[in-house]
Amino acid sequence: MTSDMGEMFNVMREARRARRAKFGIPCPRCAEKRPKAQPSILLPNQACKVDGYIDPRPHTTLEQRNECYREAGIDLVEQN
Ligand SMILES: [Zn+2]
């Protein structure tokens, strides 16, 4: 793996973490069905892998995601 690829991988991982921190919510069905387990963290419009609950919020927009990266100081701009 070149250092560029390693760098890109780190940026993608940071971006994913920032998106989850800003937009993620704990799955309410997980909390209800399995209160002792860690609930899944759902992004807007994402389905829970455990129980199939779908977050009702609309998908994040490109602008919301890029603003999230700016706020987190991540050097990434998503393009359509
Ligand atoms: Zn769930």
C-alpha cells in the first residue's frame, strides 16, 4: 500500500466517524428490544442491520456532509 492510499484510507475513516458523530442517532428499536446491548448508530435514511428499522430522516445532502467535514477539519470534499 502506498502512503497516498494509506492517507486516503485514514481520511475516509475520519469522514465516516465525523458523519456518525454529527448525524448518527441510536436505533430506537434496538434500545427497545435489546436495552442492554449497544444500539446500532443510524445515519439518516439508513436501515438498522440488526432489526431492519429505517431511520425516517431524509438522506444527508452533499452540502450537509461537506459542511460536516469542514467543521471536523477533514480534508475531503464529496462531489456528485
Ligand atoms: Zn436497531
